[in-house]
Amino acid sequence: MARHKTSRVLGTVAVAASTALLAAGCGSGFDDTGATPSDGSGGEASTAGLNLLIGSSGDAETRAVEDAVAAWSAESGIEANVQVANDLPQQLSQGFAAGSPPDLFYLATEALAGYAANGSLAPYGDRLENRDDFYPSLVENFTYDGEFYCAPKDFSTLALVIDTTVWSEAGLTDEDVPTTWDELTEIAQQLTTDGRVGLAFGAEYQRVGAFMAQAGGGLVSDGEAIADSEENVTALQYVKDRLEDGSFAFAADIGAGWGGEALGTGAAAMVIEGNWITGALTNDFPDVEYTVAALPEGPGGPGTLQFTNCWGMAADSANQDAALDLVEHLTSTEQQLAFSEAFGPMPSIQSAAADWQAANPELAAFLEGADSAQFPPNIAGAADVITDFNSQLEGLRGGDPAAILQTVQGNLEAALG
């Protein structure tokens, strides 16, 4: 198990959040550019400025996006402003409701259908010059009713991130990296001490769902809701048992905002997180030594979750041609590799794969996980279903896994129906 010591790249402070759903906060509209809506006729190019709304994993991601947008703005002569959301779904919804949405924004797969169905999004995907370079599965994630709506900005999977200093001090070696749930249970218990839990992760589907995948479950299969399956009950019961014996913990329950903070502060010896943890650890906890391993297999085999956001474009954007050009810049091979170096995501385009693998051999487990990864459902209403699921997962330690999943099943069936 090779050790990896983080090195400083950008910025200082990271406040990380889930790729799909961010922590609650306040929001505002986007009506300060003075832009006049265009008629979309393709006539004289608009010089209207662009507003971007992003959900950031921390200072590394924020600075990287700001720098990339500033470089494009300097070259194009078009002003572009980046705003970091406290609560991306809420602020995006408020912007649309106020009639002043951002021109470009991070859009999660589970939010696509709702905005596409009500006409809020511009389906620009097939206009992209690099359209055929995106991984087909990512294109599928952002295709609704037969239209490819928006460019996947990058993607990430979940893996097991281990504090190698703690690991060595416990007398563990490469041979002890857990590959099954039974081994994970044993190792997590061994690494749990006063003031430190063996394994931590967020109280949300976006982390717990990996155990569901490993059990052979999931949320939707072939268009049918399967949330209340025996496989999912097995998964949640396994997590519940480990929460109750104290070897697992939700990050919030040990004073951490997310898994990366739990690992960086020493509150957890291992965490389940995505690629974005690399940039956050580099900036906030540069002295932490860590390694990345594949998540252990469950009774259903290997499994993880894969996440991607796209660059959504508002149908009412005053300068869609400029917005398209900016998206092509942000998703280019060179720029995606720069983003990866800054904060850890894997490029969404196939032309960057070889360079990414060569530059990140210690992160291979993230890319390898894509073969067994599940996607959050991209059906209309999925965002609300997952939000409710997450609120119930907060009480999993003393809750009833079957009852929680029955509620999710009903919500999914309603969304699918």
C-alpha cells in the first residue's frame, strides 16, 4: 500500500459538500449583469456578461474554476462572474423562480429531468464540438427525452481513503486492506479508539448507497423502484450495526462537516469519499498521509457510486453562444486535467484518460471503480426523493432499515408513476 503525502496546490480553506446535494443555506437571484435577453436568432453576437453558479468542494475547486473562467473572459472580452452556492439546489431554484437564473450552473443528474421538463434548460449538448469525446455513460446521465442537454463537467467515484500513519501505528500492512464487509468490520473495530472512529462517511444516500450497491441493491433498476429490496435492507442493517458498535460513524456525529474533515482532523482512520477529497486534503491538511483503495465487496459483489454534474445552461440565458464557448473551454482536455490536478475529479472526456492515469497512479482505485458504479437516478422528482432519504438516514443508528426503505420505495414509485 503506497503512501501518498499531499502537497499544497491552491488556496487555504475547504468547506466540502456532497457532489449532488449541498448543505442548507440562503440564496439569491442573478439579475446584476445588466444583460438584455437575446432573441436567439443567431444574428449579431451578444456581448452580455455571464453569471455562473457552482457548488464547490472547497477552496481548491473554487480557485480553479475562477481562474479558468477568468482566463476565458480575458481572451473572449466577455465578463463572467462565478458565485459559489451555499445551497446549490435552493439557490438555483430561487434564481429560476425570480426569472433571473445564472447562465451556467452545476446541475446534478437527479435535478436534470425536473428542469428539462419545465423548459428551464437549453438542450445544447449536441452543439458541443467535443460532444463525441464524453464518456457515453455520462452523456446518458444528461440525456432526457432523447435530447443531450448539457456537458458533463467531470466525474468521480467513491473509494476507501485510509490514514496511512494510523494504519501503520496499528501494525497493519498492505495485506490488511479490507476487501470484504467482514474484513472491513474487523479492521474498523481494530482502528477505533477513544476519540477516533474506524470508518466515517456522510449520513446520506450519496455515501450509504455504496453499501446498497455492494449488497446487490440500488434505487431503480430497469425503470422500476427497488428501494425496499432485501439487498438494500441487508446493506442498511450492516451499516446500522456498525454505527451501534461504534466502529462506524456519520461525520456529523464526530464533529466533522464531511469525511475529508474527519480524516484530516484524525477523528476517523478511514473514510468513504470521492476524488474531490484529494484537493481538500492538500489545502486543509497537507501533512496527512493517505492511500486510496477500492471499496470492499459486499454479498452482491463490488460496488460504488459514481457522480457527475453537468454545466447546465438556462434557456433564458442572454448569451447562449458565449456560454457554449465557455463550456467548451471548461471541458477541454487541458482544462479538465488542470481541474483534476487542483481538486481531484476525473475528466469526463476520453481523450484525457491516459494523461490522467499517468499523472495519478495512486488514485487508480477511483477510475477502476467506474466498472461497478451505480448512478443516482435521473428521473423527475429524484432530487426530492433523495433529500427525504437523507433526512431519514440521519436516524439510521436507532432506526428501522426496512421502514426507511419502504418510505423511499413509495416516494420512488410516485416519482416514476
